[in-house]
Amino acid sequence: MLRAMADWWDAVELWLTQLPFGFQVVLATVVLVPLCWGTAVLSDRVVDAATARIAARRAARQD
């Protein structure tokens, strides 16, 4: 299973490196922008949840 995945990734990498530079940039942008946006949204929600828990614990301690 792992070998098949590595072979698939090698084929994708070879295909990508053989594309003209302009297509590489467009493809990377189309893939990376949503991926980075999703990562930012996810990390923002995790940090918001963590700070809300910390604030609730501090409020409970002060009461």
C-alpha cells in the first residue's frame, strides 16, 4: 500500500515538474491558496476555543 502511494506521488511529481512554469504557478496557486486558507481558519478556531476555555477557567476561579 505504501509503495503504491509512493509510486503515485512520484508520477504526480514528475507530471508537475514537466509542466511549463506558468501552469505550475497557476496549479500551485489553485491548490495552495485554499489549503492555506483552510489551515488558517482551522487554527483560528482552535485558538479561539482554547482561549475561551482558559477565560472560563479564570472566571470560575475568581468567583
